Amino acid sequence: MSDPAAVMAAMLSDLQGLAGLAGAVPTPAAGIAAPAASSFLDTLKDAVGRIDGAVASSEGKTQQFAAGDKNVSLSDVMISVEQANLAFQTATTVRDRVVEAYQTIMNMQL
């Protein structure tokens, strides 16, 4: 299970990738391969998939603990639940900011 810092770093990387799609992408230096181009949809699917995975893992650990599995401690369950909660809150915040940016652009006068 990934820790919250890794989840946040991955989401930040995705957002920076999206920012690169919005502007000019610099050409790579000689000898360095260009990263594979991914579409906005692929990036979005990947981010939602990671969040879904964190939630599913949290639910699985919760069910194992509730069933009396001795290999799953309460602290593992609580950490997993909080990681899923943090990932979901981050996604919600990003969604809200994207919607706000879209509304701002749509309200601009030409």
C-alpha cells in the first residue's frame, strides 16, 4: 500500500503533466528520450484508478479486520482508511479547482 506522500507526489506529477499539455512542451535534450505522450483522458483514468485502488484496499482491510483476521491490525486498518480519505479529499479539491477555472474562463469576455 502506498503512503500518502507517494499518492500526493503522483497526483502532483499528473497535474504538472496536465500543465505541460496546456502550454508549450520543451524539447528534450540530445540523448534523452522524450516521455511517452499521454492524453488528458489517460491521465485522468490513471488518477481515478489510483484513488479507487486506495478505497478498495481500505475496504478490504476493514472487512478482514471485522472478520477477525489476526494478520490485520487496527492500526493498519486506520492508516489505510485515512490514506483513502486523503486521496479522495485531494481528488475532490482538484475537481473543485478545475471547475472553478473552467467557470472563470467561460465568464471571460472576448
